[in-house]
Amino acid sequence: MRTGAFPDIIRQNIEDCTDFILIVSDSTFSQRIFQTDDWVHRELALALKLNKNVVPVFVNGTIPDDLPEDIARIKNRQGLQQIDPNLISENYKKLIDERLLSKPQKTILPWKMRRGSAYDVNYGDEQARLAIQSNNSYESDMNVLARYGGGIVLDVGAAFGTVTVSRFSDEKYSKVYGFDRAGKCVEYANLHSPDKFEFFVADLEADDFRSTMQSFMRERGINGFDIIFSSLVLHHLKDPELALRNLRRLLVKGGIIVVRGSDDGTKAAYPDPRGMMRAIIDKTLACPNTSDRLNGRKIYSWLTESGFSDVEMFSFMRDTSRMDMDDREDLFRESFSYRLNYFRKEWESHPEDPDKFQEFDEMETLLAMFENDFMKESFWYAEYDYIGVGKR
């Protein structure tokens, strides 16, 4: 699975698969599977609901008669009886030969199967929210950038240029470039930024990204960048490590990359007696088109695995203590309200699916309830900015 939220990845793979093999051991249908939150129960129920070709493979277990309604159909599925679990390849061939499984198709490598985020910088009122986000993370970024020198800068995923200009206006940065795959963002950034800044369109995940950048750098006489900066970008990508390897080659020897992320797993709230924050986070993680919301903890590994040396990590806590009502509203908008966009897009993509509307409606309700608590002076909330720095 490499990276990402495992409930989301499991669901995506069940949705994408043709065949679903259920290994039946003596403990598969123990009391646990009668609970709706049991993982095997949830996975099997989803596969049956989606009418996948579910094939039970019996090692040393059986299927009982008194199963919950959403998984009861497994009793009627033809399977492979009493196999030797050590003979994996032979069992698989037998499943194919007996036409219990589809014929194998062309192999798809795991990193090609993973989907990127459906995040769209032009969807909803993202420009205003990104401006709030830029302001809220300013101190974290500047604390880290102050430790290093200047030179030529490349900002990855610069969006409207707000973060780029606010972080790199100092004269120690001789020239600053930023790119984004959204053309409208680039147009805006070039119209509203000082002359020292230049923005252009590029897609970090495109197959020709490295050659595009090499051409761009040749035209401007750039041998390499001294600093590459990336704020809240990598968690939207299918393969962050591949992106980082490509970016590493754009640095001069000794140049640094600065990567900022966040992590839903380290957010804290109190009092939250109804568990609203946890419910919102869990629903976000389960949404098929969401970004990797647990990315902060992965930055160190991403950087080291991508060939960067002398990797350092920094963390900065932001919380609601000493915040007035306006600041609380901004922080809620930055960290929570945008999540509804993922569910709205899912519903818009599947307007005929009542489950998609229900998920959207549930998230909208959860957010409204949580925001009401969030605005109370007695409510405390904290989150962290995680910043990794690596050297070429």
C-alpha cells in the first residue's frame, strides 16, 4: 500500500477489483465478524454490495448459516475447498482453471494503481481559504527558512502565489520561480506579484516534467535551484517519492528542499464529548477522492527514501488559546470546512447515487455541529505544521 489512509486504499481497491477472494480459516467467521465495524465484515459487505465476484477459499474453516444480512450471500458463492495455504501459486492457478476467477490481465504496478487527490484549487472559494492558510503557517515557514541561505528559489505548487511572495520577498533571494498545474492560478500570480517573481504552468506528475523543467532552466540560464519549497502539495500526489526524486535533480549540489505538511492524526480538541472531530477526520480519510491527510508523519521517510541527506524535521504547534472569534473562525475554515468539498465533488460525480448525497449531508451536519463547539471560548484545539528539510 506504500502510503495513504488504509481504509481509503482498501475501499478503492475493492471498488476497482474484478474478483474478491475471501480466505476462510477457522477464525474468519468467529463472533467478531458479526460486528458491523469488523474489518472483514466491512470489506466483504462492500464487495457483495458492489456485486464483485466473491470467491471463498477454504483453508480449515466453514461458513455458518446465521450471518448478518449484508454478508449472508457469501453462503451461496462457489469456492475452492480445503486448500493447502502454502501452495499459493498452485491454488491461484486452480482458481483460474476452474473459472472461479477472471483470467489475469496485464499486471499493473502498485504505484500505478494509486489515485491522486481530487483536490482542485479552483473549486469553491479556495483562493480565500489559501490566503488564510498562508497567514496561519507564516511563522512556521519563516522560522525554518531563517536557518538557511538565499539564492534562486523554486516554489512547487505555488497556486495564486500568496505563499511564494510572502516567504521569499527578502533580498537574499535573488530570483524566485513558482509553478502550478492550474493555468488560472499562474495568470493571477504573474499579475499580482513583484518583478522578482515569475510563475509558470507545469505538472509535477506529468511524465515529461523533468524535461519540461530542464528546458525552462536552460532558457533562463539556471544551472540549479538553491532552494526548492513545497507547502501542502505532496499529499495530493499519487507518488510523493517519485516527485521528490525528480525535484532533487533540479537542485544545485548542497541545495535544500523545504517541505511542509500536516497530519490529521495529531490534531487535538477538548472538550469534544460527542467525538465530532474524530468523526470528521474518519469520514475524510474514508472519502475516495481525498488527499493523504496523514502526511506529516511521512515527510522524513519520503525525503530520506528519495535520496536527500542531512534530513531534519521541525514541528510548530498552533492552538486556539489567545485567539479571538475571528481567528477561531479562520482556523476552522482552514482546517475543517474545506473537507466538505470532497464529499460535494463525489456527489456531483455520482448524482444518481443516494449514498453519495447521504455522505455529503452527514459531513455537512458534522461540520456545522463541530463549528458551533469550535467557536466557544472554553473549547481548545491544536494542530501542528510539520516541516522537513533535506539536502542534495
